Amino acid sequence: MRGRFYDFLLRLLQVNLAVRRGLFRLAMRQRKNKLGGADLSYLDLRGLDLRGADLREAGLIRCDLRGVNLAQANLEGADLSGARLADADLSGARLFGASVTTNQLAQARSLLDAILPNGAVYDGQLPQTPPFTAVTPVSITARAILTEGGRRVILRGQNLRGADLQAADLPCADLRWADLSGADLLDANLNGADLFGASLENALLQGADLRGANLVAAALRGADLREANLKGALVTEKQLAQAKTLTDTLLPDGTRHP
């Protein structure tokens, strides 16, 4: 109940600047500077000090962050779609997997040592394309390229929604924060893959090899996991309960789901 109360306080930030700052500081103190997963979309937070704040997976859609101090803030997986970042201090900020464009980042006052959405450390030059690059859809030809030479595939934060990845060979692949919603991963080899924070909603994972895979914070709502091998995978019962089906699935503890 207390958490909901302070979330409500955050919504009151549409008041005048002095009141807004006072309420925000109060909410920040109560939440110990942690706003991970909070919905702050459309709020006017201009000029506030959010240095070192935990804003992982926070909703910051069209949020006004002009002049905000976000130095050392953790914005991994945050949704900054349409957010205004002019004159914001993002030095040392962690933006890995965040939904934000190059044009938005270019407006910031500082990006010194910031970790960009694609996992690269800012070196004084932004990529020509948005770091959160869309790759839609992935064709059979593209799939062959992804697995060519048996090298570890790195597709962090990529948009692979609806991709055809049947029987793809992706052992130990880096798919952190990737959007694989509705993807066809029938019989795919994802042994040891890092799927932290990935979206696998409504994905077809029948017969997929997910042994030892990291599925922490991954979304599995509506996923078809029939006959998949999850032995040793990092995944919770709560996550698995969201799957569409687990018929004959080998669970993390080695037992088989009926």
C-alpha cells in the first residue's frame, strides 16, 4: 500500500516546479533512490537531480528530462521513447537495452563513459543509426548468417519480433533484452544462451534446447514450451506459469512436466 501511495505522489508532479521537486524528493527518499519499473511517462521532471538513480525498466515515455542530472543512473531496459533529453547529464549512465534513439542521445549535455543501448561505451561518437536497432524480420538467409562459423551471436536489445529462427544454432548467444515476441524458435539450440530480460511472449519454443539458459526477468507469457529442455536454466516457477503450454517440458530441476 505504501508503494502505491508514493507512486501516486509521483503522478502529482504535474504541479508547480517547487511542489514537484519537494514531492519527488520525498518519494525518492521513501523508495531509497530506487525507481526501477516505475511508470513516469509524460511527467515533467526538468532540472531534477536523479544522479545514480535506479531507473531500470522504468517507463519514461515522452518524459521531459531536459537538464536532468542522470549521471551514473541505471537506465537499463528503460523506455525513453519520445523523451526530451536536451542538456541532460548522462555521463556514466547505463543505457544498455534502453529504448532510445541516437537523435535523442545527441541532445544530451554529456555522455562521457555512458554505456549505450547496444552495450558499447560512448567514445565521443554516436552510431549513425539508433543504438536500439530494429532487425525485422529475420529471414532464413539472415538466420544462416547469424550462425555462420559457430561464433557466439550477439543480438542484445535487437527487435526480432516474429523472426523465423527454426532450428537456429545459437548456443551461448547474447540475447539480453531482445524482443523475440512471436518468434519461431522451433527446435532452436539456445543452450547456455543469455536471455536476460528478453521478451519471448507468444514465441514458439517447442523442442528448443534451453539447458543452462539465463531467463532471469524474461517474459514468457503465451510461450509454447512443449518438449523444450530447460534443465539447469535460470527461470522461476512464476515465469513458467505464464507459458501457454509446458507439456512434456524438461524443467530446470530435471523433472518432466506432465
